[in-house]
Amino acid sequence: MLHDEPAFSELFLAYLLARNIRIQEDLVDQLFNSSEKRLARVLLLMAHFGKEGKPEAVITKVSQEMLAEMVGTTRSRISFFMNKFRKLGFIEYDGDSHKGLNVHSSLLNVVLHD
């Protein structure tokens, strides 16, 4: 099919390259960034900040356990950082994962600040 359908081949190749880039970014993030920055990056990625179109500020149904697995840290560290981000006004989150959380673009400051 890759030989017979050039449009599909191009789309598939673009997907593979994008996925490979994302995996490399995740590896660099894991090796060089703190768990706080990794959490901020995960939240921004989930809210689609930096992508074409309008960001989705509200992320629904995500537990602290799920975030801990994505970031590579403990749930208690996630809880600590989520409370910190909320107090600093970077997110709106009441601890109830069913209501979702609102991610503000100001959270970029955590990722970009060094």
C-alpha cells in the first residue's frame, strides 16, 4: 500500500517522523528536567498548547496516578506540584479529576524558566 498510494505513504511517513520526534523530546525531558517541569510539559501537551488552532484549556478525567505515571514520579509529588501550580495561578484545579482542570498559558513560565 505504501508503494501504491503515495498520499497515504506521505501521511504515514509524516506520522512516523512526528512520533519519533516526540519520543526523542520525551527522552530528553526525562533525562534533563525536574519532575516539576515534566509535569508542566505534560499538562501543556495535554491542553495542546503550541499546536495549530486554539488550545484546549480544560483537561478532563485525568487522575494524579495517571499523571504520576506519565511524568515518572510519585502521586504525592504530583499532588504537591498541582497544589503549587494552583496557588501560583497556573491552573484551576480542585483535586476532583472528574471536573477536569483548566490550564493557563502562564504555565509555560515553569517550562521555560531556568
